[in-house]
Amino acid sequence: MIRVRTRAGAVLAAGAVALAAAGTAVAAHPESGKKFSGTTSGPADNGFKPAVTFKTASNRARILKFVFQSGGCFGSGGPTQPGVNYLAKPWNVHLVGTIKVGSDGKFSVKNAKSTYKVAVQGSTQSTVTTASVSGKFTNRKTATGTITYSQAYSQPGVPGSSCGPVKLTFKATVK
């Protein structure tokens, strides 16, 4: 009798552990085809917090159009007008792109480049942002991680400059 109870208890315990592990694995994958949004740990600008957004692929194996906002490591500069979200301006919006999601819910990409160009007084200023992103889905509706980026500025006839790396954390949830 005692052996039966012990074996039954062991079988139940093993089954519970297996179910818990399976539940964790399922929870680590994002909901399919959903839009996620949140904020980064970067400083607010004119009362607006820097945003992070992306969408998950229908197969849940990729993040599509990962975008983050940042005033950059050079700074936004200049005076501000009340109520204007300067972080949403094109020069402060950085597209990382598509990121593969592993079977464990973790994701990462290294050295994704985005370029912002603007014509100023007959020449083109260019800022290249190089970003690396790593994170994980803590459950089907929440992702957390870090963004590390550097920037390089150039303009014909002007010495180029660079800054960074800057490290930000983020949290995004299904909207």
C-alpha cells in the first residue's frame, strides 16, 4: 500500500512539474499578430516619454517593425513648444526592423542601422543610428529588454562625430 501511494505521488508530482514547464514555455511566446507598445527608460522630452512599438508575426516567431524613440546621444537641441512631442519627430524615431523570437521567447538583434537625412543649407546632414536589442516575452502579452545604441553624424565639409553607446531598458504590452 505504501509503495502504491509513493509511486502515485511521484507520478502526480512529475506530471505537475511537466505541466508547469509546458505552461511556462507556452507563456514565453507572444500572442500572434498583436501590436505591442510601451516606453523606454530614456528621459522624457517636453513631458513625453520615449515609446517602443512593434508587432508580432502571425507565426509568433518574429517581431516586425521594432521601433524606439530617443532624443539620441547628441540630444535634440533647440527650444521647445509646449504640447509638441519631439520624440515622435522623424529624427528621433529609430527603426530596428525584424527580430527573430526563439522557442524560449527570447529575441535579439545586433547592429541594426537606421539613417536619418535632412537637407540643410545646400548640403545633406546624416545621422546613422546603430542599435542592438535583446529581450524576452515574460508572458504572452508582455516583453521586456534592453536597447543599446550609438550614433554617427556627418555633413559634407564638417568633421563627423559619434556618440554612445547608450543603454535603455523597455517594457511593452499588447494594446
